[in-house]
Amino acid sequence: MQKKVTYKDAGVDIERANTFIERIKPLIKASSRREVMSGIGGFGGLFHLDVGKIKDPVLVSSTDGVGTKLKIAQLMDKHDTVGIDLVAMSVNDVVVQGAEPLFFLDYMAAGKICVDTSVQIVKGIVRGCQEAGCALIGGETAEMPGFYPDGEYDLAGFCVGMVDADKLIDGSEIRVGDRIIGIASSGMHSNGFSLARRVLFEDGNLHPDERIEGLEQSIGMELLQPTRIYVKSILNLIKNFSIRGIVHITGGGFLDNIPRIVPGPCRAVIRKGSWPIPPIFDLIRKRGNIDNTEMLRVFNMGIGMILIVSEKDHAEILERLEKLGESAYSIGTVEKREKNQPMVVFT
């Protein structure tokens, strides 16, 4: 008689998944907002949109992942910060439009669910949501045997925010003479890891636990520094100041991200040396013999967010950012762009 085969025999353990859900339910409550109408476990997350204070509401959404930074987390068996990265990549994209992030959903996929590892990941997601002021209202955990090797997983996130239409920040108000402010990153954030891993570990034969002169911690811990979440600082600023443009420095670095919001007749002129570059970037550049243009196209180089503001507000915004706990620098100006000139110039 042929043996009966179960889903568990095929590698998917429903009971283990249920155990995971029960363990994360109390964690998720910590990120709740008053508009949340449902707990985890339903077919969809419910969020009662309050538009009472907004005349013409616009929803702003973003989805992203953590990329190959996850390889470092898996190599070091440290999983409590990549959830922060996951949230940061989406909420930072939402807030640059002037929108307040409202809620977040996550997707986690693995060959086999490790409950303890998955709980650590969710702890990071919840912490990220708390830092951004948004609620984690749902998600999906997929066990996919044969698709992912044991010990490996992937993450994706999705965020929705809201802004009044007349307060939407899209760069259209940027003018010649405006000033450019850079807000410090917390390190590499979540971009450029494929290049960094090749330079440091594959070609450089370094180990994540190694300590290198100039770094305050091991290479692995330096790379795993969670992405800084700028939401509360930026929302504080836009209450009192007119911010003309905001750039999240992610994949594409300075060279590809700044042109996304600067109008065609203008160009951003960035002053070299106007902010401190964290040692991890110099290590990658030297070890990989990478030219400066490539570094500026791949990495944030120590600046995670850029604000474009009027000359008259420039000094006061820098002062406010300092009070909010941000390290901010005056890094450039907006100038007139002649035909065929690049939109970003370093001087």
C-alpha cells in the first residue's frame, strides 16, 4: 500500500508557522495606531483612514526589500536589525514626498521557517515601524522548500502614507539659488552590498568577524548597521518650513537619485569635503580600487537624505535638524544648468 504523503513531508510545516504567528502577535501590537481595526491573522489588514484634517488626501505607497545585505545577516546569524532596514527603505521613500507613513506590510520567504530567527526579524520590523510612527498591520510568511536553501530567507515590505495634495513635495518648487542640506546616514544603509561583499569577502578574503583599523567594530557589524529612519525629523520640519525637494539616497547614490527631483533647467552642485565620509566607504574604495564616480553612483557615502531648501530657511533648518538629533551639513547649491551639462556636479 502506498504511503500517504502530507504537506509536512513535502517540507511545509503548518503547525510551525502557526507557532510563529502566535509568538509575534504581542510584538506587533507595539506598533499599532488608533486607526488600526484588525489584528494579525485575518485575510487582510484593516486601517480606518482618517481624512478629517486633510482637505485633499493623496495616498503615497512604496515597496522595497533589503537586498543582499541579508547575506551578511545570515552569515553572521544576526537577524534583529534587517527588519529595521526593511521598514526604512519604504518609509523613507514615502516621507520624501511629504507624506506621513500610516501602515506597513511585510513578506518573508524561506525554504524552512526557523521560528526563532523569524521572530528576531519581526522584532526589527516592529522597531522600524515604531521609529517611523506607522503600524504593522499584516504580512505573509512563505515556507518554500526547494526554492531557498536552508538558513536563507528573503524579505520585502510595502508601506502606505498620506499627504495633503497641496503639501506634496515633488521638486517642482526648486529654484536656482536654493541650498542643499545633507543628513548623515548610519552607514551603508541597504544599498551596494553586492559590490561590498565581492570587494571585502570574495576578492579580499576578509571575514565578517575581522577588525580593521579605522572601524569601531567588526566588518560584519559595520555592514549590518541598520538604515536610519528619517520620518519623524522630516515630518517635524515640514510643519514649519517649506521644503522644496527631498532625495532619499538609495540605489544609484548621488548621481542617479538627485536628478529624480531636480528640474531640468537646474543642476545640483555638491561641494566635496563638506561632510565626513564614514571609514567603511574608504575601506571598500581602497580594497576594490573603485573610482570616485562609481562610489558616488553606488553608495550613499555618508549622506542618507538630501533636502533642498530656500536660502532664507537654510540656517534655521540646519539648527532644527541638530535639535532633532540629526547630523546635517550644508553640502551644495542649486545652479542654472546649461544645455548638455550634467545635473549633478562635484566641485
